[in-house]
Amino acid sequence: MSRPVRLSTLMIGLTDRRDTIRGVVNPCHGRKLPRATRVPPQATRFPPGACLVIRSGETDLGSAMFDALGLGGDAIAVYRALINTPAATHTQLAERIGIPHEDLHDVLDILEGKGLLRRSHDDPAGVRIESPQVAFERILSEEEIKLHRAQEQLSSVRTGAAQLVDEYLRSVNRRRGEVEHLTGTDEIVARLLELGQNITKSLDSIVTNTPTQHQLDQAKSDEARDLARGVAIRTIYPASARHDNAVVEYAAWLRDHGGATRAVVEVPNRILIYDREVAVLMFDPEDYTRGAVIINTPGVMAALRALFELLWESGTDLAPTEDDEALKPEERELLQLLARGMKDEAIGRQLGISIRTVRRMINTLSSRMDTTSRFALGARAVMRGWL
């Protein structure tokens, strides 16, 4: 194989076999020719391998770019030679390009097939080059059509792959059964991440403990992406969360981004409901590390959805707007607990406030509704639609 030569070197010999070949290796002797050495005309008639061979595929002409069009380096070299010497015979072309005579016919067939030359009707051995502008315009148009078809096929493959993924997930869910037990924090986190990535419609959750600032920041990061995708997010907190500024600030952020939070006087358990079809319940609402259970049984899911909706309807906004200040959320929750017949001490523990604050709130509400007893206070609250 001959060494790569540069463009200036390759062009020598395409127009005049006696041109100067500058600083290239002579394969006949394995040594470098002196600069400005003249190669005698008969040198190009040596058998292949016995003298210098210049192949377009071994130059830095950028011929490789035409490979995608089915035009190899030899084809481009022959076409260039015909541009410079249209009257060259087949023998002359083969000698100048450095390819066997029998290979030249294959190269000419390729060029003819691409519309870059045409066989002569008068002389079967003669050829006539065609305009590369016309030929390449047609070739590139055909390649663009192929590319468009390939893109359509790729889109079809992508759709088919998505269907396979969906079938796989459904199959995995069936194999796991309608109830799946999770043990350990790592397994719980992994499954929650998986469920969160596949969510498409809604996420309803009940929180039993006041989250930390770090947990709230992480929730914002995750839920911002879900909200941007159109996922509806609703979260229920215990009433005591009203006294945590970080939670209230998070609730306001969620409200401003399309989600909603409410506080209720009592929460049953830590529950997450994904797309109203799959639910995650913790074994112990006070200690998540003890494990969890994933449920997709239709009957159980219907009951959990109903439970969430009941709690949601009984709750009050955790981040109220000015329009909601007619009756403060904490006052509404206090009235609900009074209606249950709870003692002041129990109400204080439930709301996370002192007994003195409970009694002060009751006195304030009694004054506003002009009542003198707790029974009358409850009746008046019902009349106003507060209970």
C-alpha cells in the first residue's frame, strides 16, 4: 500500500504524467525521492506495486465523505481525472489512477449509475462526463428521501419500544401481585422513585409527620418536574404543621405552581396514591424504616381514594389566601374538634397549641358569633356553613 499523499501531490499526474512529485516514497525502492525529481513518462507504465501508486482513497482530499453516497475513493479519482482529461483512454485512466484495468470498468459502471458520466453511443469504450451539479442534486435528493424514511422508521421503533416498556411494567406489576411488601429503607426509596418516574396524572399523599427543610427542598425539586408535566399534586398535613414556617412556605410554593395542600385535625397513616391506581402505605406511620406495602387491588384502592377525598373535604388550606380569612383554618379545625366533643387538652395536643390558646380561640369565636355556650357555638357554626 502506498503512503498517503497530499492534494497538491495527487493533482500531479492527473494532467501531465511528467509533473514533479515532491517528497513522496517510491515503493519500488522504499526510499524518498529527492525534491523536484522528474518522473519519466514510462514510470506510469510499470506494473502495480513496482512504482509509485497514487490512490484517491489514501489522500486527504476528503473523499471519504462520498462513501456514504456509494462513491469510493477510486470513483472520485477517476471522475476528477476525466474532468481534467476528458479524452483519456481506459488504459490511461487505469495507469494514472493506479488501479487494475479490470477494476476500472466497475468504477465506470458506478459513475454511470450515479449519473456522473454517460457511455458514448458512437464509441462503446468512450465516456462523456455529466455535470456534477445535476448529478449530485439528484443523488442528494434520493439520500434525503432515504434519511426521511429512516427517521420515520426510527419514530416507529421508538413507539414500539415505548409499548414494550409499558407491557413490561404491566407484567412486572402482575408478577408482584396486588399486594407487594417492602422491607428496609433502600427498597422503599427505590420503589418510590420508580413509581414517581412513571406517574402521569396525579399524586395524592397524606403526611403524618412534619417534614424537615431538606425533605421539603427535595419535594420541590421532584414536584416541579411533575407539575410541569401536568401532574395534579395534593397533599394533606396534620393541623400542627400550620405552626411550621417551612411547611407553610412550601404549601404557598405548591399553591403558586398549581398544586394544593390542606391540613386536617387527624391523619390516619402515611399514604401515597399514584394516578389513583397504586397506593403505598407505611407499616408504622411513626417509623418508615419498618417497611411499607404497595397495593393495587381495585376494591382497596377505591376505599383509599374515598378516605383521601373525605379528609380533603374536611381539611382547610395550609396556605390560605386573603379571601379565606373570614374563618381562619385553625379556627375551623378547632370547631371540628369541639363538634366531636373533645376536651380542651386533647384539642391542644391535636392542634399543637396550648390549653390557654385553645380557650382564647373559643372565647374569640363565641364573641364573634354572639354565643355564651359551646353548644350554641357549634350550632351557630353549622348555620354559617362552617361545619
